[in-house]
Amino acid sequence: MRARFFGDRRARYATLVAEREGVALGWAALNPYSARAAYDRVGDLSIYVLRSARGTGVGSRLLAALEESARRNGFHKIVLFTFPFNALAQGLYATRGFREVGVFREQGTLDDRPADVMAMEKLL
Ligand SMILES: CC(C)(COP(=O)(O)OP(=O)(O)OC[C@H]1O[C@@H](n2cnc3c(N)ncnc32)[C@H](O)[C@@H]1OP(=O)(O)O)[C@@H](O)C(=O)NCCC(=O)NCCS
């Protein structure tokens, strides 16, 4: 498996794709957290692994590679926002040393209804 840099997307913000034998198994991306200069060293995480490849370490390796890329690109912190019931994702984040910051009430929308969202963070 290897992770490949995907496009430019504003240079500092990497998108990594995990591949095995030419098949994409998942991706992880760092997104801008805020347009304000004060938060320039904070990146926001998105990650997705193909259903059939889950539980085999792809997510952990992608996240480790994204953290390393973020360090190289001058980021100080990664934040993420997840639904509190997403146990698989929280297992991954705990494994990688993210801590729970707190829960935003009705911050998101799920099936057209307001949904609570958990914020997590990791200092790099
Ligand atoms: C969350 C996600 C990226 C995890 O990727 P993954 O490749 O399955 O994760 P890994 O195999 O690297 O496992 C990492 C950790 O997740 C947890 N985990 C993974 N599969 C699990 C399972 N079947 N049951 C319980 N915990 C599990 C474990 O804590 C594991 O750590 P460990 O191996 O040290 O025990 C993947 O489930 C996914 O794409 N989900 C849908 C999209 C999503 O929810 N994205 C996050 C939005 S916030």
C-alpha cells in the first residue's frame, strides 16, 4: 500500500489516497479550519475508508501520514468534528491520540434534523 499526494488544493492542504495494487482503499484530507489568519496553523480532518477495507489499519496509516504531512507544512494542530455515535471513527482517533474537546449541540444536520457534533483535537 502507498499513499499518494493528490492534487494541489491550496498547496499546504494535502489529500492522501491509500492504494493497494492500483485500487484506491481510502483517502484523508486536511481542510482549512478558518479563513482567519489567527487559525492558520489549524487544519480540519476528513477521512474515509472503503467499507470492504475497514478494520485493517488503512485509516490509521492514512491518518499517521496526514499528520506527518501537516507537520511538514507548518500546522500546529488538527481538529475534527464527528457525530458522537460514530464509534469506529472515535476508535481510530483515540488510537492516534486525539482528545475529545466537547460536544456542540445541534451543530450538524443529519436526515434533515439538527444533530450534535463532537469536536476532537491533536497537537502535532
Ligand atoms: C473511521 C474509519 C476511517 C476508520 O478506518 P479503518 O481503516 O477502519 O481504521 P483502522 O483499521 O485503522 O482502525 C483504527 C481504529 O479504529 C477502531 N476500529 C476499526 N475497526 C473497528 C471495528 N470493526 N470495531 C471496533 N473498532 C474498530 C479501532 O479502535 C482501531 O484501532 P486499533 O486497531 O488500535 O484497535 C472508517 O471506519 C470509515 O471510513 N468510516 C466511514 C467514514 C467516517 O465515519 N469517517 C469519519 C468521519 S468523522
